[in-house]
Amino acid sequence: MELISFGYLAALIFSILGTGLIDRRHGLALFVSPIATIISVFVGVAVFLAWDLVGIELGIFFIGPAEHVSGILLAPELPLEELFFLILLSYSTLVVYRLAEKRFK
């Protein structure tokens, strides 16, 4: 029996929450304009998921051996953790952009 590990998923969720705390403290995105933030993150995630699916179809992207992932797949070769990674990537990029915009304006 294979042991399911949620370590990486937990780290991603922890990081998303940390990004949310930074966002809230500095009033950057979600707590200033929630609908625009959700749409922006959704579009980013959708673009990167499409990119991933094309890469999987071409045989470029695949799941290698990893002991810290859950093994739950959203699609062939697309682990659950990828979705949360893309949310973190899109949200943190938006927060960094807004912080830079605020600081250098």
C-alpha cells in the first residue's frame, strides 16, 4: 500500500495563505478589488493549465517520482498540486506587481 503524502500540497496552501496575509496587510489586490483579483488569478491559472495540458499531450511534461505529492490526479500526468501551484504563481505575481506599482508610483 502506498502512503499518500500531502506535504507539498500543505506547503502550497500555507504559501497562498501567507501571500493573502501580505495582500491584506498592504491592501494590494484581493482586499481592495476582489472580483478583479479573482478574475486575474483565474485567467492566469487557465492559461498555465492550457500550457500544461499541451505540454502533457506533447510528452514534454510528466509526473516523475516524488514522495511529497498526494498522487491525486486532475487529468493524466496533472497532479492536484499543480492547480495550487498555479494559483500561488498567479496570485503572488499579482501581489508583487501591485506592491511594486504602489511603491514606485
